[in-house]
Amino acid sequence: MSHLAFEYRAVDRTGGATNGTLQASSSQDAYRKLLAQGLTPIKIRSARSSRGKGRRGKIRPVDISHFTHQLSVLLEARIPISDCFRSIAEQEPNAKLREIALDLAQSVQSGKNITSALEPHRAIFGTVYVETIHAAETSGNMITVLGHLADAVEEEAEMRRTVRGALMYPIAVVAALTIATLFLVTFVVPKFAKMFSDRGVDLPFLTQVLSGLGVSIRHWWFVYLAVIIAAIFTLRTAWRNQASRMRIDAWMHKAPYLNAILTGVAVSRFASVLGISLRSGIGLIDALGMAGRASGRPLLMADTQRMVDQVRAGGRLREVVSECDYLPGFVKQLISAGEESGEIPRLCGVIAQHFSRETKHLTKNLATVIEPILIAGLTGVVLMIALAVFLPMWDMVKIVG
């Protein structure tokens, strides 16, 4: 496993502050190594990120994960909560998150609890995050829940990075292919078509179509642009509508390889949030609702809502889970076993790790799956444009001959 350099600021057993650098595979690994050395970490960040101390931009999931880890460790060191937020703000390189930490410190010092202080920033931290903090605060299990919550946030961030990395190559190829095709159809094919037409060659149907399309794009490009914008707007509007969103999600799940990735990500999030929620003292009904919302998939949300209604009506978790169409049989069996043994949170963690690992494997191989499709599409486009140019050229050779 590759190791990275992390800069840290920590407090030793005597209360003295110390700074340094260590090698670790991840930020969590760095925290564990410092704790093993008898140090209480206050701030840990990648050595490369120290250059961007003044950066101000979007707050990423990894930033929230680091923020949560720091808060957990500082609370475990019995530092007052307002001082925890100020200490985090002192070393935070993201200016926006630093302002939020200072605002949280001020709110807590004025008498608010952590949940009330987080409420104005719900859009940044997310509903599941805030509700989990609220449950942890109510149950008095804040330190343990914060550690699990930070791991869940970082795991989700890692999943997003993996998916984006796997999609970079296909997206780049599609973008380059689209630009090249537009250039050929808009400028090259119409010029050849005009040249052949001026020489008395009857243009084939394919050449006429591509030439006409190219001329229309050149003269009416704003209409095409308006159609594209309208299509994007329509899709976004449809995604916000519950019924349309369900249909789109069902269509996406019909794609063989995509279905496995979407299911893996959704089930991993569902199980992770369900386990954390139950571990933090949230009731089963509320935990199921939070897990369904965290999954991000409309189909699983709908199934989860049916499960919530059935549990509220007196049904056992084992029975309602067995009727959930979205969850794989493996998940249903583990949740049922967890209910019998009283270890649902632990088994939810097993489920989340399993599907996270499976999804990472699928996304890493995504480019391998898409590559033959891209090659076939590229071949078809090149062949179509080549025929549009060469077919009339052969006819012209016959006329000259």
C-alpha cells in the first residue's frame, strides 16, 4: 500500500504542542499512528495541501471528513466544544470551512448545542449528517459516532473519486469524437458536396443528408444550442419530479453494467448510514428513513418508505426487508441475521464494506467495458463520413472516365 506524507499538530500527555510530519496510507491511519505514540492530534493534512492555506472554494466531502475526525479526537481529549471548533478553524486551509468552524464556536459558546449550531449549515453538511449528530448528542455517544461518521464521509468521497476517475477516459474520448465529427460535418462535408455538385455529380443520399445538416448547423447554430439547453432543462426538471425521477432511475437500472454500479453505491450508503444511525441511538424507523434518503436512488427510497410504513404498522424488520425488491438477497439475509443476534449495526458495516469494495472493482473496470462501445461508435462515425465523401468521388471518376 502506498504511503503519503501528512503534516500534523498534536498535544502530548503533558499538554505541550508539537508539530511534525509522518508517513501514512490515509488520514485515519495517521490519526491512529499519532494516538499510538501518545499524542492527541489537533490537525492532520496532506503535506501538499499546506501550500493552499488560504484557498477558498467548495467544501469537499474529504474536508468534512477531516473536520469530523478532528472534532472527534479533540472531544476525546476533553477539550471544550467551542475550543474544539476554534482549534479546527486555526489550522483549516479552506477559508469557507474555517468561517463555518468559527461560527460554530460562537454559536456553541452562546449556549446552543451542536445540532442547533449546525442547522444553518445543513446544506453543506447534509441532512443525514446533521440528524446523526443530533442523535449522537441525544444519546451521549458523540465521540464514537463522530469517528464512524467521518469514516463514512471519507468512504463516500473515495467512491466518488473512483467513479470520476473511471469516467474521465470515456468522457474525454466522447468529447473529442463529438468535436471532430461536428467539424467534419459542418465544414468539410459541405465543401466536398458543393465541389461535386458543381461538376455535375449526383450526390448520394448520405452525402445530401450530412451536407444539409452541416449547412443548417452553420446557419442555425443558435437553434441547435437552444434545443440542447431546453433538453438539459427538461431533464433537470424531470429529475426533480418524483414520478419522472422514478422512471429515469428505473431506466438507468436496466443497463447491465450500470445497474451493478448504481446498486452497489446505493446499498453501501444505505447500510453505512443505517448502521451509524442505529449505533448512535436513533430509532429503527428514523434510521431506515435516513438510510433511504442517503442512498440517493429513488427506487431504494421508495422501497425504504414502504419498509418504514410497515415497521410503523408493527412489522418486524426481517419481514419487511424480505419484501424489498431493491436490496440483494445477501443484504436481506445479513440484516435478518443481525436482527436475530442484535448486531444489526455491525453487520451493516460488513454490508457497506462488501458493496463498497465491489463497486470500486466495477468502476475501475468501467473503461474496459466502455472501450469496445466507443471503438464501435468511432468506427461507425468515421465510416459514415468517409462514405459521404468518397461515394460521390467515385461517381465523378466514372463521369470523367
